[in-house]
Amino acid sequence: MSGRVDAFAILKESASFPTKPKTQTPVEESAIEDIARQNNFPSRPANKPAKPERRKQRRYRTGRNQHLGIRATAETVERFYKAADARNVPLGEVLRLALDALERAGGTRESQSSE
């Protein structure tokens, strides 16, 4: 055996079709501005979206090591953080207090809806 066959030899040959030249010419900026002015469409810079306010980072040593990922509305999340800030406690403590209050109130969703 004298050698291996070049598997990419066909790719090394030049293409058998020519590329088409660009036929459209770009429109001038002044023409675009004239058309916009004639149609009462003024140019303006895009509005930058407001950045949400960052919360102060919380660092508590509580011994809690379980993760609870939940989905909530922005309003509910804000209420949750506001409750934690007002009591100056970790988020896990707010959850524990809320669950304690729910258990003290008694009842379940099924019993409330049947009344």
C-alpha cells in the first residue's frame, strides 16, 4: 500500500459556480431622514429599561441548609422581603412564622371552599 486516499480532495477543488455580485445599493441616511420627516415619524433614541433595585445582601448563620425554590409574583416576593426586613430576620424565619400562623388559623383550602 502506497498511502491513503485523501477524503477531502473534492473539497479542495474550486467551486464550479460563481458568486453573484451585490445588486442593491444602500439607501443614504439623508433620504431615510427625509421620508421620516415627511411622514411625521421623528427619530428618537431608544428608552433604556429601568434596572430593578438590588436588595441588600443577607448573611445569617442559622443552621438551615435545605433549599426551597418557589415561583411567586413580583408583588408576593416584595411582600416577603418586606416582612423579613421589618422583623430583621432571615427569609427562612419568615416562612416558619407564616406556616405557624397558617397552622394556628386552622382549616384547609378544601374546607374553606365548601363553606
